[in-house]
Amino acid sequence: MEEQKYLQSARITLRAPEPTDIDFMFHIENDTRMWNVSACKTPYSRFLLHKYITENSHDIYTDRQLRLMIETTNGEIAGAIDLIDFNPTSRRAEVGIVIEKE
């Protein structure tokens, strides 16, 4: 029986953020065109994004949020998926998806 891969398809992989993703995250977090559909209304520094990546537990039950990077099969970042305001009792969360225009 083939193992089911929940975070991978033939075209993309969903993975935890890495320090190499800071430039991409800086770009999307500071794009004011997205602020009208986001909970974020203030700019983020590269320092804060690095701190998020290195100090966050990346456990949705602990942090009540989870960010996954969308990576193509050739290793390029295509976007990000955020689960925020996670409620473990109801097993519900808000979902935010950012896909690069290109």
C-alpha cells in the first residue's frame, strides 16, 4: 500500500517556514494591497519574521496558528497558507492563502 502524503502533491509541497523564506514573507506581509483582507495592518521587519521562524513552536495547538509555505516541485516559493485563530474545541480556524501572481 502506498503511503499517503498529506502535505505533498505532484505539483506542490506544504512545509514549515525556513529562514531562507524571510524575503518572501517580508514581501507578502508588507504588501499593503493585502491589508484589507488580512488581520495585519502594520509592517513587519525582517527581524520579527526571523524571530517568528526561529522561536515559534509551529504547533497549531500551542500557538493557535500555523503558517505553511507553498513550494513548487522546482523549489520555488509559490505562496503561503495561514491557519489563524485556531480553536481546538471546535477544530476550526480562519484560513488565509497567498499565491504569487507569477
